[in-house]
Amino acid sequence: MSLDEEFVAALRQNPAQADLNAQDRVMVDFVIRLTKQPSSLIEDDVKALRAVGFGDQAILQITMIASWFNYVNRVADALGLGKASEQFNKE
């Protein structure tokens, strides 16, 4: 979480180019793969998280939080809720 709007915009636009420390970089890369290609994750991805200092509890939390947001976004997309809120905001 950040209040730095430029940083947030850079992260949204191209996460690979965002100015992140090593730990955040590995976490973001893991979450992107979990989101876009979940079946491609392998043991080495978890080892990479451990190598930058994440323990088992943190890895579980990273995975569960990202997965929960993915789930909620997919449900909202399937039900057209994003489109409904866009319409509501236009009015």
C-alpha cells in the first residue's frame, strides 16, 4: 500500500519497471504469475520468496490474499459488477 500516486501508477502500468526492492520484486513477480499463469508456479517460485526473507506464514498470506482478490474480481466480472459500478459513477 502506498500513498505515492506516481509509484502506484508505475506499478499498474508496468510492474516489471516499477522501482521495487528485491523482496517486493520477488513478491510482485510471484503474485503476477499466480494471477496470470497459476499452473506455471513451481517449487522454485516459493524458494525465491524464501531467499528474499519470506517465511512460510508470509508466503501463505501472500498467496491467500492474491488468490482472494483474484477470486473476488472474477466473481465481480462474471456478474457484471464492474460495469454496474462504472455506470453508477457516470450518473
